[in-house]
Amino acid sequence: MVRKRRDSADGYLRSSTYQSAAMYLLQYNEFVYKDYNELLYGKTYSTSHIPTGTCIPFSKKIFVTVNGKLLPCERIGHQFALGEITDSEIQLDLQSIAEKYNYYYTKFEQQCKACYNRKACIQCIYNLPNIEEKTICHGYMSKKQFEMYEKSQLKFFARNPESYVRIMEEILKQ
Ligand code: SF4
């Protein structure tokens, strides 16, 4: 019986509605700070940047494949390798890495500039399908789409006020 109740609670936590609400709080709640710099010096979001959720190379981690390819993370395709480790050296061409990122950013620039969810964008462009051919981000939100998204998240918290505390205390603290 206890087990069954726990399973159903776990299912609730994994539900897309709950996950979406948690993501909304993480991105838009003024009381959530990603690090001490944000807490002490304020949030430094700038609309002048293309705010895709693509990590700046080498800013977080480096992933090395068994074949020696260097990737910015383990979740993107090997065709986006930043460089390579050979038997004799580490091959990294910083100029070409910068050019490659600029090339992809430029492809999405217009869409990102018009996207109402750009402040909280978590979309890595390398995870979008077929970025050489298409430049469509399915996470894009128009003003109307963003208003509907926001409204539905707020409605969720109005109906489930306990979820706010739970997400803030149990999930975002992790
Ligand atoms: S269009 Fe996509 S990548 Fe650009 S800001 Fe919006 S969600 Fe992020």
C-alpha cells in the first residue's frame, strides 16, 4: 500500500505537467539563483546576446570519446567535435571553433531574437535535428505562445500551491 502510494507520487513528479512547472520556476522565479554570483550581484541577463542554451565551449566540461575526439558534452553528435587527442598531441584550433559556433549562432539569430522564451532558453542548437539543413527551433515561442505557456504554469500553481514549496525545497535545492 505504502509502495503503491510512493509509486504514484513518483509518477506525479515525473509527469510532464509537473516537470514543466519545475522548469518554469527554475527559469523565471526571481527567488531562484543559479550560483552565488547571481545571488550577490544580481542576474545579468542581457538581451543583446543570442541566448540559446548552447554551452560556451570549455565553460563547463570536456567530453573525450574512445577515439580521442573532444566534445563539449556527451550529448551531442561526434560531427561537432571541437578537436582531437592523438598519440602525440592535442589538436585544437580555437579560431575554427569560434567560427563554427558563430556560423551556427548566425543561422538561428533571427528566430532567437524574436523568441519570447529566450530569457530562459535551454535549447542546445547541436541537439536540434539537421542543423546544417534547417534552422528551425521547435522551442521557439511567439508572444502569444509564451503568454499561454506562462498562464498554464501559473494556473498549475494556483491549483497545486503545495507544489511550489515542494519544487523549491526538494527539487531546485538538489
Ligand atoms: S528560438 Fe529556440 S534556441 Fe532561440 S531562444 Fe528560442 S528556444 Fe532558444
